[in-house]
Amino acid sequence: MRALILAAGYAVRLYPLTKKYPKPLLPVNKKPIIDYIIDKLNSIKDLDEIIVITNSKFISKFRDWARKAKSKKPISLIDDLTRTNLDRRGAIGDLYFAITHKKLRDDLLVIGGDNLFDKDLLDFVRFAKSKKTSPVIGVYDIKDRRKTSRYGVVRLNKDSRIMDFREKPKVSKSTLVAMCLYFFPRDKLELIKRYQADTKNKYDATGLYIDWLRKITSVYGFIFDCRWFDIGDHRFYREAQKTFLKN
């Protein structure tokens, strides 16, 4: 199994903090956000490599970080060859770029580089493996429908299969939201290429890909019972700084 950390975004909503510094390297309690992810990945025994995809603007920052990173797993970096928010590939574009660039043929655990939560990944991985060849996504119960418009919203059946996925709906029938955490079995990686070939698709939103994917194969959701911070703007970053791992 390989892990891919998505860290090629430009985080314009966090300017000026991220104008010259990538969001995954911002500190929370004096520790870069990405280091919390590395800690969780280190506990997965059959994980062979951690891949971080970033961009040409921030690749040097990640090289500096990687030299000092305390990881039990080998870390490799990929430059997606973009330089500005205007020419970004988007999450799915970067996922496809990484799969192609590294010629990946293994099960792939994908996680957003700004994903901050206080639970390990072991139960998620066990659940994903129990689903054999079906993709699995991490899901969080935000418990308030009024707050769901910022996220991809999920509806699951009694077997935890995704029955509906709406990207940032104005009105939601569910309080379950996607966490930018995915497990793609090796024999489903080719579907990324198939999705990319459809020029009607908007590559930047992973939710649109998951909605497309669930219509052609079974996709399941694993609900995390923990605290989770989606650090998209200054308010959520301040909240994470104030509360994460302090209680």
C-alpha cells in the first residue's frame, strides 16, 4: 500500500499566511499540520511509502521539511509543475498526475494535506480492506445541516454504502460530510484515468469524482468519531490552533 498526501493547493483563502508558505506546513501547537498526518501513516504496518504531491512554488519548502521529517516510512515528493492558483491541477488532477508519474499499481490511501483529526487511521484501513475491491471514503458527522454547504455531503445506507453525494449543496438531507480521505483499491485506480478523459468533469472537486464513481461501482463511507478540522480559512485555522489536542 502507498499513501498520497495532497499538498499542491495554493490556499488563497488563508492569505497572507499562505502566500509564501504552503498550508500543510502551517503549525498547529508548534507542529506542522502534515506531521500529524505522518504520525498516523507511520502506524500502518503494510504501508510502504508516503508520497507528497506539491507544486513548483512550494517544492523547496517541502524538501526542507522532508529532510527533517520524523517518518518511519520513506517519503517521496512530486512536483505537479504548476506555479499559480490559476493553473492548478486540482485534487483529482493531482491524483491522476501522481498515479501516472509514479506508475502506481498498489492500493492507494489518499489524504488531504490540511486534514487534521485526533483519531488514528487503523480502523479506517481495516474497514477499507474488508470491502475488498470497493473504494472507501472518510466521513464525519458535522451534526448541523446548516453547516454542510461548505462540504461534500454524503448519504449512506445501512451497509455504509454511499447512496448519494452532493458537492456543497444549498440544502442538505444529511449531516455526514466527506473528509478528503480516500482508499482506492489497486484495481480501481484506472477509473481515475477514465474520469479524466471525460472533459465535462471538473477535476478540482473530489466530491464530483466520488459522485461519478459511486454510479459505476460500490463506494463505502467510514464514519470517524473524533474531532476534525477542515482548515480552509482563517477562522478554522484559529479554531484548530486554539483547541486541537489541548483537551
